[in-house]
Amino acid sequence: FLDAYDCIRRDSYPDVLRSLALAARSLPEPQPRELLQHLCAQVQGGGRPHLAQLLAVRSLFSGPLLALNRLQVDHVRALSQVLFLTPHLPAFFLRHRLQSHVLEIRHLDRALLHLGLGQLSEEELRAACYLRGLNSTHLGQAECRAWLEQWLRLSCELQASEASLLAHSMVLLSLNYSQP
């Protein structure tokens, strides 16, 4: 079932990337625009972004174009499907629920960091990855741990106002991490 649900989630990944690339073209400043366009092209081309690349564009995700409460409705619907949230609600509710869920994951990340990954069983480790966008069913425990460590470094570095980057990272960090 996890593979089937992940296929449903992955169907929305291209929409998220397309919406992000489209929003990047609208950014007024050339340097951040180019960084985000490069990041989108890299992921669309099969590459994996580095933590430094994501942190380099973090301020854009709390700005007027990419903050969760400012995204286009289709963009919010696609991100909602990544989190297995129904996309069939009015825009205000979609944005509110998406933000609420992403901030809850961020809160869980801080608790998980405090607890330590070494305390997790293999099943809990896989579930933590899956919740954050990575289909861990075909990965080894070491791969899951490495991915989750990278996720936690990003999540715990971000402010609540940068929740949009965390939501997008569910796609950016997991899309090309494993190919079942």
C-alpha cells in the first residue's frame, strides 16, 4: 500500500516543480531568480539538491511570491497532495491546512532531533521518512538515516515563516533520491 500511495503522491511532484519554476521566473531579483531556476532545473533533470542550495534560497520562501499564504491555488493543491491532504477545499482552507501540517512536521522534527535518530527502530525510521515525502520501502536503513539526517538539518535550520521551503523540500529532496 505504501508504494501505491507514494505513486499517488508522486503524480503531483511534476506539478509542484512546474509551479515552482514558474514562480521563480517572476522573481524580480536576478541572483535569487537564477539560483531557484537552477535548483528546479537540477531536480527536473534528475539531480539531487544539496542542503546549501536549499538554504541559499530560503528567504524567497517567506517572501511575497513563495510564502504558503501567497502561492497560486493550483500550486497549493499540488503541495496538499504531497502531504496526502484533500485538494478539494477553498483556497483559504487549503493554505491554512497546508501550513498547519508543515509546521506540525517541523515541530516533530525538533522533537526527533532532541530524541536522536539512534533511538528509532527501523520501522519508525522508515515511517519518519515516508511522512516527509520519501518512499523508504526500497531503501536500506543507512540510506533512510542519511536522508532523514539531511532533512532534519534543513528543517531545524528554517524558521516558521519559511514553512513553504519545507513543504517544497518534500519534493525537492525526495524526487530523485530513490527510483523504485
